[in-house]
Amino acid sequence: MRFPALVLVVLAAALGCSDASSLLGGTRRALDGSVDTAFALDLPRFDVVPIEVPTEDTAPMDADAGLGARCPDDRFCPPGLRCLGGRCQQDPCASMENTCGAESCFAACVPLRDPCAGLTCMPGHTCIDGRCVAGCYPVPCAGVNCPAGQFCDPGTGACLPVQPCTSMCPEGFGCHIQCVPRGPCDGVTCASGQFCVDGRCEDNPCAATTCPTGQACVNGRCIDTCTCNPPCNRGPGDRCVFGACMCTPNCPPGVACGADDGCGGRCAGACAERSHVCDPMTRACVCRPSCPPGVACGADDGCGGRCAPDCAEGFRCDPDLGRCICINECPPASTADSIACGLPIPNRCPTGPSCGTGLRCPAGEVCRDGRCQCTSTCPDPATVDCGGPLRISCTGASCPGSGTRCPDGQRCADGRCVCVPRCPTTNPATLACGTPIANVCPGGPMCGTGTMCPSGEVCLGGRCQCVPRCPPVSPSIITCGTNIPNVCSGGPSCGTGTRCPAGQICMGGACACNPMCPAPSTVMCGAPIVNTCPGVTCAGSGTRCPPGMICRMGECVCNPSCPAAFTVACGAPIPNVCPGATCVGTGTQCPAGQVCTGGACVCAPRCPSTPASAVPCGRPIANVCPGGPGCGSGTMCPAGQVCTGGACVCAPSCPAASTVTCGSPLLNRCPGATCPGSGTLCPAGNTCVGGSCVCTPRCPGTPLSSLPCGTPLANVCPGGPSCGSGTLCPSGQLCSGGVCVCAPRCPVIDPASVECGRSIENICPGGPSCGLGTRCGTGQRCVSGRCECIATCPPPSTVACGSPIPGGCMGLVCPGTGTQCPAGDTCMEGRCCHRTCSTTLACGAVASDTCGGVCRGTTCPMSQVCNGSTGVCECIPRCPMDATCGQADGCGGQCPGECPTGRTCARDPTEMGRFVCSPAACPGGCPCGQVCSFGTCVALCRAGTRLCGCNSCCNTGQLCIAGVCMGPPG
């Protein structure tokens, strides 16, 4: 038998499976050779190269049976069906059960319990899927019992939830749907002797290697999976698994700390002394400090140290001082901005070191040497509106230049904000093919055209054209030799059909008889086996014989057989079914209740089935066989008696005290026997006290809230304790001292509806005050029961230039003066000035305006614009409407434009500033592991990942199984 190197495929081969579905929860059998074969065990790593497990390519005779037919894998089911649980069934992934979206959906029957539970294999064998196979292999799910609704992942040994589906699975298995990323090996078919890695076919060095049973091929050589060098001798639990030692530590419950774990290490167990614990690092018993909650700071911890419990927030325990001390802490650095310049910033601890001084100053001033001083720094032009003057806030002095702040998407040019040409974020694939995409700014260069076309078409030269492709039909449903046309008229041919009647195959475009030999067991013994096709012969001859006969040398002869000894009379010889043949021994058949001894049937000593309680007390019970051992004596007595010493005597019994009248003696049912105590039976509501029934004090079930306030509630028993008095009062009153009084409460009224300072009275006279009203006139507020003016200052831009700013309240003086001027004028030193700048001032040049301010030039040559922030003339790219793809834009760049029919203008993926005419789609698609980007095939996986199948990228530590990345995502 040929074994592949990868463990799971080896196991599948050892089980005789056509794939590894039983080991991988139904995962397909193509495996990636670059995975870690050690799984979660401490095993060596190999450059492992897997091989496909050889399978029979010819479908079984019942392959055309369709739904429900037996199958070893998917290839043996008709199109549209999957092999699940050994039967051809509808694929759940092809129904509404598929919720995987862009990921691949894969359905499988997964084991719901360990199939190896309770099965022990001989040395040199491993239990896989409930069967012992030769070799020593890691089985991550061995001994793992998952909760209901979960199954064990054979790749990690962890329990995962079952995503249920409706397909039928064998007993102990459940239907599970798994969503997995697409891999680069999906759809890749490699030649014999090769396998797929990251989307490419590579030679398999194990393809021509045959290994003995129990060995596996790694890089073209066989290794013994059960032999380790050096041998595994770390302890009784050490064993060799796939050529590496794996030891299972043995630390049962209650083991002592430091005990030998059987693997050369020590157990973390219990310690003899209660005050000691087992150190998890050293596996030695160490003293455990005792500092219970509430212990004092600095108290002895029982191990030679001192306790340091938690103190109040902001304090810490000093064990040496034996008290909690304040933790020095300064407020955040931002606090300095909220404290006046020069004032100290206090430490959280009163005796702590100083935290510096505050830095808060009025706008335009900075704190220097503990005093606020004016700053002469000019504001950043980007913080002032485009064209606005730059001034020092604390002195009013002018600064060169002007503001450049504009809204997003605009820039400052010649003192005003203008739109910055840019393309919208519209995806061309959402617009109809050929639809122009306009620039965000009117007059800006065009941004290409839409590319949206119906499914199966691509946008070429502004028109949707059909993409040649073959229809999604299997050749096996098209008559042999019939041409399969392309979906697009004129597209390349899609081959011919291969469907033929049962018993025929398609060869050279015509149906021919499919040679097939019936099983020898279906042909009479010695008769030749006739092939289904004329002129073709079959090797060997038939072996079918009547029941009880076997085929030997082409003839049916009697098949010797001896009946079981218990079917032949005791002592009689056992006859063989074939004349002349003999059988060893004699028969052992005897009537019920007898045994065969020395060739004769004798009675088998046994006791009768009659119970001892059905035989009179003291009467002996005889054995069924005369002379057999006795079976004891009976124990049956009349009611109220017991069997004692072979005689029936009265069974003493005392009545329950609660069934006898209070004070009466308890009489035993047997003469001469006595009972302790006396009866306690009394009428309901009474208690037995001193042999007499007396009333049991208790209150009636009447609630106090149902009786008028002050009305007494009497005890049921005269002289019993009082049960209180009633508390019922009218609504809005409460019961106090047996009298209903008003319950103080405030009226439902808004204080803002009552005049400022006026008291809001309680509903009950003499009740507590309900506060004061807060209502004041417009522009006022209620302060300490009086209405006061709300001080406000209007913005300077609403007051005439140079005029004082009036306050909203009498005596209020607002700082500064007004700045309001006619449109186009600027308020300068208390007067309105019409500010103008020269229109011919060059870009970047600075000059005085008519108001004594500063102007910046913006004049540039034609086709250029002035950048207000840099003062440099910049070129304006110009691309005409009829520009060709890659045409110069006049500024050293290129324009998007027209391309020849069948190609589209797109940015070069390697040089984004360059436009090239690329195919609208990648001709013939892209190789495995690549995707089409702007007509160019580029690599799918980024650096640090590796291709799995054709559509997936695996991270480090993941396994690539059947084109799917499995394991942690990294």
C-alpha cells in the first residue's frame, strides 16, 4: 500500500477511505503540503509532500441510481448531488441553507461522539474513526467529549458548534455546514504524481514510494511512525507518535505537590501544611501569606513578612510605618491652563511638593515669569477666512498677508474661495456603460465613463459586449458527439457531449460498448465469465454454488460444518453435515433444569422460585433436586407478627401522639409492652399544654388597613396579646396616634409660574415650605428671591465701527468698540476704510492696501493659478473632451481619454500618475492565484501569506485543506 506523508491522508488510506472526509468532518481530500504535521503535539516539523489516496476511477454499477444511492465520494453521484454519509443526497449548500455569502459553503457529516470510546488497540496501532489501523498517529479528538450540539474539530481537538443542515447522516453523526474562504487551489487539476500548492502543480516525491504497513513517506523516504530515536523513556506515560515522543502527565486528583508526573516533571498538587500552597513554577510547597480583609497595615502575614492592604483612594500602606500615607500626585498638565498665571498649583497631598504655577492668560497673551505678557505672534493664515486681514489680537497690529481658510473642497485664490477640481467617489461599475462621469467642479476635467453592463457582458469602447463563455451544463447530460455551443454567438466551441446509454461509453464522438466483467460470485462454479461486450473476454471462472457447498477446482463440493454441541443430545457424537467428515466432542443438549455431566443429563441443584415470605415461619424450604443443599426456612406470619427464632410473635407498635387525645396514655398493640409519653390531639386552634387543650393566641386575618384609624383589633383568644389598631383614613390623610391627620405634600405646580421670591405653600397647613417661585421678566433671572438683569454684550459686528458697545443692563460696560461697516469696507482704528489691492500684483508679491493693510499678489501667466499658501504659480492641467488616453495635460501629467475599440483607459497599477489603454477585461481570465485589476492580472495574496487553492490566502499556522484555510486565522 502506498502511504502519503500527511498524517490525515495516511489515516484515510489506512482506513480504506477514498477521501479524508471521516477524519476532517467531511472536508475534501486534497491537502496542502506546507502545513504543520505536528498539530497541537510537540512533534518535529517536516517538509511534507502529500499524495492522493488511489481510488477507483470507474463509477459503481449503481451510480445512475441517483438520490439515495451508496457512494464512496462525490464523483460517484449524478450531477447536482453530493455524497453525504455514504449516500448521494441533495447538497444543502445549493439551497436556502447556504448562508456563507462570498465564502465557500461545504456540508459534511461530522461525528457527535468519539467513535473510539471504549476501544483498545494493540501496540503499534492507532484507533481512527472507530477502527484500529497500523501505525502511531496523533489523534487530537481522542477522548474528547463535546456538549450536545457540538463536535470535535480534528484539526485542533476543540469543540465547535454544529451549524445544522437537513441531509441524512449515519447514527452518531450530524449534518454540519462550514463556511470557508476560497483557496487558490480551487478548480486546479494536477497531473498524476503531482499536487497543488498555492495554486500551482508541483512534483510529489512520494508518488513512486511504497512504504511498509505502519510507516509513512516524508520527502521521498519512509519513516517508522512508532519508532523514536532516542527512545521514549521519560516515564510510563511516554509514547512514540509519528516518530516523536509524546508524554501524557499523570497527576490524579489529590496528588501531593512535587510528585512525579510520569513524564520527567512534577505535579502541582496539595500541600501537607494548611498555610502552604504549591508554587506553579517550582512545584514546591511555599508559605502562603495570610492577610484577610480588614487586616491592619503592617500586620504580620504569617510568613515572616508584613501585610500591605488597600487603603482609601489616594493613600497607600507603608508596612514599615504601619499606617496609610498620602500618595503625592499633581493634577494633569492641562490643569495649568485653568489656573491664573503665577498662582500655585496644589499637590493632592497637603504636605506634598509644589506642582508649579498656573498659565492662564487673556486671549493674545502668554504667561512668562509668572506674569501675563502680550504675544507678537501673527495668526496662521489657515485660521483666518480667505482674504481676511491678519492681526495680533492683543495689540491690533497688522501682519503681512491675508487669511487662506476655505471650506473643504475649495482653495483660496485672489482673496476668494474657488472649487478644487476633483473626481466624485462614484464607482464606474454603478453607472451604465458609456455614461460620462462629470468633475465635482463645473468646467473641471472629465472623470471617465461608467462600466456597468448586464451579467455576462463587459463594457468595451462605451458599449456592452458579450463575454465568450461556456454554458453551465455537464457534458454528461449532452448526447455523445453533439456540439456544445458557446453562450456568445461566434465564441469558441465548448466541446461535445459524452452521454451514452447504460453499458456504453463515449469514445471519439461515438457511443461504444463499455467492457465489464460480472463478479465471479454471480456465475456458476467452473463456468466462464462472459463480458458484457462481444469479443471481449474476462479472466477466471464463476464461483457460485448452492447453499452448503463451495467451489473447488471448478466443481461444487460439500462445505464441511459441525453443528453447535448444545444442539446435539448429551453424550451423543456430533455429526458433520458432509458424509465422511468428522467432528470433535459430543453433544451437551439436556432438558430444562438439567446439566450434561459425564455424558448423562442430571438435575441441576437450585432453590425454588417461591419467596421465603410465602412459606410459614420456621418451615424448611427444600432444594428442587433431591439431595441438593437446603434453601433456608419460611418467614410468613399473620399481620402484626414477625418471625423470630422460627416462631411468629407479636410486633410491638406505638400509635402517633398526634392521634391520641391530649393527656391520654399511648397504648402498645402487644400485651405487656408500653409506649412513652401521652397524646397531643386537640381541636383546631388549640394547643396541648400540661395534658389539657388551651386556645392558641393568634390574630385574625383582618388587615389593619381595612379598619378605621384607632379601632382596636382583638386576639382570637381572650386575654391574648393585642393585634394593633386600624390605619384606614380618607385620601390625603394618614393615621397618627389613632387619629387621621393631613399628609403634608407639595402642590403640583411649576416654580417658574410663581413670582420670584414668593413662597409656595404646603397643601396641609403647617406643613414644610415647598420652596420659592422663580418667575422673572424677559432678560432677567431670579437670584436669592429677587429678579436681576442678565448681563449680555452684543457682537462687535452689530455695532457701528468705532462706537461703544452698549450693555444689556444698566451700568454694564462692554469691552472694545463696534466693527460694523458697509459691504466691502473694513473697520480700521475706529473708522471705515474701503480696502483695495492692485489687480496686477504678481503671485507671492506683498504690497500695502489702501487701508494700510497687506495685499498678496495673485497674478499668474495664462494656464496657471496662484497657490495662496505658498505664493507660487501652479500649472492648471487641461484635458480636452476629445483627448486620447495618455495625452499630455500641459503640466507634466497625462489625461484620461479615448482608447481603441475593445480597450479602456485606466491608471497604470505600477505608476498611478500614468494612464494606459488596457483590455476592459483580462483575456481568458487570470492564472490561479491572480485577480483581474483594470485589465491586468495581479497577485491575490499579500506578503506574509500563502496561496491555498486558487482563491484563498492562509496565514501562518493555518492548514490548507481542499483549497480551504483551516485553523486559527492568525
